[in-house]
Amino acid sequence: MSTDQATRIPTTTPRGAWRRAWEWLPDRVDRRVVVAAWASLVVQIGIVGTGGLVRLTGSGLGCPTWPQCTAGSLVPTEAMGIHGVIEFGNRLLTFVLVVVAIVMFLFVVRMRRQRGDLFWLSLAIGLYVPLQAIIGGITVLTNLNPYVVGLHYFASVVLVALAAVLVARVYSTPGRRILAVPRWYAVTTHLTSVFVLVTVVVGILVTGSGPHAGDGGAARNGLNPEFMQHVHSWPAYMTLALTLVLVAGSWRTPPALRLRLWTLLLLGVELAQTGVGLWQARTGLPIWLVNIHMVLAVMLVAAMTAVVMNLKAPAAVDVSAR
């Protein structure tokens, strides 16, 4: 056997196939990585919408047990009706999140040394998704306890934030990063993010006190819903006021940071969220408006995360350049 033949044989073996697969994976950030990062963010926001649909249609116990849908059946039975289909459909979407998380992780595993940030973010999201599914199971097993349901939603908030960081990082240059905006602007941005967090948490408590329990027999948290709506508006309006400051100040930040774009996006989401919030409160909380409000809340978190992520720039980059 010639030397050339000997060197060609491994490419037809399983070991050679694994090597070709490894070499096919990206060794730098390319279009595949960017698309996978955006897909991570989109599916994390999307499942908030489908999860909201489960709750708002009273399908929270459409599958009354977990991990099976019902005792002795992994899938809903005909007797469970549309509620079982809606709840089980939302459970199936968890597998979409898992697939996207695995693909994202595989797309950055080969560049784990030079892009450790992407590697660890992808790993964190991949590990967090099953944890979120477990929390979802606990909500069923606790008969939709409002605080556990709230924790389930907040876990999605964290996942959306992580996915937003991932998207921001795939566009950034690796290496040491330095603050590229005036210190007052950075402080104001972080203060705004605190009010965003408070707004979301209070919003979860408001929902837990309202009529949409996910099932007719589920308990409420006992808080006064009308009073909680007013409490919810306080940090929301403070967030809006601080965002206006950020928008005005963004015109004096380096153009390369694109803070004008991100702060305007943040402002747009807040205005939409405020409008929907007022509309739903004045129309008796119709489920479609409440669902939009829930999705806009995590979009608000994503937009706020984007602003925070663009406060710094790589130390070697001239951020004043257009």
C-alpha cells in the first residue's frame, strides 16, 4: 500500500467523518453563528408568547401532571380537549429551545479559546433551558401556585437577557473592553436597568393578583390588583423618564457604539408597552392584550440589555470613528 493511499483511508472511517464534521464547524464568527445567536433570542421571546397563551386561555393544567401530560400518557388524550393540546404544544416548544441551544453551542465550541465569552454564554443558555422546563413542571405540580408561575416567567426573563448578551457579543471584537461613554451616562444606564427589573418583577406580582390564573381552580397571590397596577406604574414611568435622558445623551456618545439606535429602540418598546398596559387596564384585561404586554416586557429586557452591552468598546478600537 502506498503512502498516499494510507493517508486517504482515515477520511472514509468514522474517525475521518468526525474530523470533517469538526472542521465544518465555525472557527470564527460567521453568518451561521450570527443567525444562531439571533435564533436563540427569537425563540426565547417566542416561548414567552406561547406560555402566556397557555395561561391566558386557562390551559395551565391542560396537562395535569409532569413530565407526563396525564397519568399513564405522555401526550394529551381526546378527553382533555383543547386545553391539553395548548399546554402540550407549549411543552413541545421546549425541544425547539433545546435544539437551538445545542446548535449555538456547537457553532462556538471550536472557537472556545479565542471566544470564551460566546462559549460560556452558549453553555449557560443550554444548561438553563432544562432548568426552566423543570420550573415549568413545578408550576403544574403545585397547581399553578402564583409565585411559582411568576418564577417560571422570571426564568424566561433571565434567558432573554442572556440571549440578548449573546447577540451583542457576536458583533463585538474580543479582548479587553473599556468604558466608552461619560461616567454619568453609564450610571444612568445602569439605574435605568434597575428600574426595568423592578417594573418586570412588580408586573409579575400584578399578574399574580389578577384574573388570569391559568386555571379556574388556581389560587391568586392575594394582593389588591387595582393597587398593584398603580404600584406597577411607578417604576415604569421612572424607567421612561430615565430612558428619555439616555436618548438625549446618546447624541453625545461615540457614533460607533450605536447608542442612538439602541436607546431609541428601548424608548419605542417602552411607549408600546405603556400604551398596551393602559389599554388592557381600561378594557378589562383581554387576553390578547395581556399576552402582547407579557411579550413586550421581555422585549424591554432585551432592549435594555443591548444598551448596557454597548457602553463599552474594545480597548484597541477607536470608538469615535463612524
